[in-house]
Amino acid sequence: MENGRQHQTGPTLEPLRRLIRARLETLPPGLAEFILFGLKQAWACLFGGLMLGLIILTKLAWQPDWPIHRYDALFAMALVIQVTFLALKMETFEEAKVILIYHLVGTAMEIFKVHMGSWTYPEEAVIRIAGVPLFSGFMYASVGSYMARAIRIFDMRFTHYPPFWTTALLAAAIYANFYMHHFLPDIRLVLFAATVLLFGRVRIHYTVEQKPRWMPLVVAAFLTSIFLWIAENIGTATGVWLYPGQQTWHMVPFTKLGSWYLLLYVSFVLVTIVCRPQPPEAPSNPAGTGLTPG
């Protein structure tokens, strides 16, 4: 325990964590905090990073005559990662709930989008529903996993956070627009404005080491959407899914940043269904997180 908080890297990785912290103590404080920030971010996105790594690895290594399809193998490996995280206490059950909820929400949207021709999964799979391999839900779930883990790891607190019903209404409108813009006018510009109006005053207060810092929530959402756009390019470059016209690969349009930016608000609200945002003055719970069970 450091700074009165438990560190849920799990007992298996605790010796490694202590070794890293000992090395960081020999560095200048500013540099040590910068490196620790990067390490904690990497730990927060571990699930998504492992999924991207497996996507790249299977693209390079997979052979068409192997007895299991690539998509099915990715699904099995994602399950193994999830079970391992829980068994080694590298992830809390609250975070696992977020992953399950987001897996269901993401898979439902995947089925609709593939049906509408927004993108396709070009390879074969046994574990699939309506043309959508079920491992795809884990790619969405990795976003929720990152958010839940980052909030815990950085002991995030929130100021000027709006009432839950208003955030739920916005998330529902964003999610509905992903479906309805195929039949009705796309209202994403209105939704962009709504995110700023509702969350523009919200500050995320977080702690890397000891000194509290803060960032506007809308800025954090935009920066995160950039990384998701990069991950999406990796997904299409490795042929996991393809947009129309990508038989010869080309970069995903920058306009997709807007879609990811909006989807992040859906993700965040789903996280707050399981765990409620807490203000800076709220006492830390034993897990060192700015969330409490909802």
C-alpha cells in the first residue's frame, strides 16, 4: 500500500511493480511522474493493447488451412485474457461488469451496422451472429475496460458533474443516432454541441503520484478518440474488418474521430451505471478509485 491506497496489479505482478517504483525513485521527480503516467496509462489499456497485439500477430501468422478460424481464435484468446485478469486479481469484478455490458451493447450495434453495409468482416467464423464474429464485442469492451481501469488507477474525481439522468439521456441519443442516421438526418453536430454543454464544465481530477492534477473531460475525450482512431486503422490494415472501398487498404477518414468521440460518452455513461463518479472531497475507498458501486 502506498499513499494509503491498495494497488490492484495483483499479487503475481506486485514484485515487478515494487521494482519499477524503486527505480523511479532514483529519477528526478518530474521525469519519474511522467514515466509513471505512461506506465499507468499502459496498464489501464492493457486489455485493448493485448487485443491489438493479437490482431497483428494473427494477421502475420495465421494460415487458411489451420483447424480454427482466426476470428474464433481471437474470441477464445479474449476470453482467456478476461479470465486470467480476474484470476490474478489484475481486474476487479466491477470492471468485468463494465466489459460485459459494453460487449452486449457493442455487439448489438455491430450486427446492425454490418447489416446496413457500413463495414464487413471478410473472414469466416463459427462463433458469429448475423455475420458478426463475437470477438468484435471485446474490441468495444476494451474501451469500457480502459475507462474503468483508468478511473481506478488514477483515483479520478469529478467536479461539476451533471445529474445521471441527463448523461443517460445524452448517451441514449448518441447511441440511437448511430442507428437512426441511416433513415433520418444525422444529428451528430447537435450531439457534439450537447457534449460540450453538458460536460464542458466537468474537470477530471487525477493523481499520478502525489500531486493532484486536472483536465477538462471534453479534452480527455477528444485525446482518447485520437488513439481509438489509430487503433481502428490497425484493425482495417490487418483486415479484421473493412469499410466499403477498402479492398485496397487506405487510412480511415479523420471524420471517424467524431464517431469515436461520441461513442466515448456512451462508454463513460455505461461505466457510471456500474460505478458513480465521485467529487474530489469524497474519501478514497480501499481500491484507490474515484468511483463507488452504483
